[in-house]
Amino acid sequence: MAKSPFNKKLEKHCEYCVHGTKLNYDDQIICKKHGVTDKADNCRSYKYDPLKRVPVKIKLADNYTEDDFKL
């Protein structure tokens, strides 16, 4: 069995499902299978779509000096 490239511990949310589409004016999802749902819901036809996930931005420290960049 091949190893999955995705984290198995990710929580299942309709927000990241192949069947769901986010509404522009609201915080809800339109599901092809179940209609309008909350973005935190999930069902047994859930299928993860990695392209819908937005990574968390990492804040870099801003207290660097010029000496930090010299070799």
C-alpha cells in the first residue's frame, strides 16, 4: 500500500471537500451531495481536496541586524 502524501490527522471539514463550494456572501458551503452546510460539517462522502486548503502564514521575526546577513 502506498503512503499517503497528506496528513491523516487533518480534521474533515466541508470547506476542504471536493464536493463543496464556498458561498461568496456567507460563511457556508454548497455541497453537491447535501445542499447548504456549515463549513465545519462533514459527511461520509467527504473527499479531501488539497488545493482548497490555504496554508497558515508564518510570521518571521523582524529584529534582524545587518550582521545576521554577513558571511
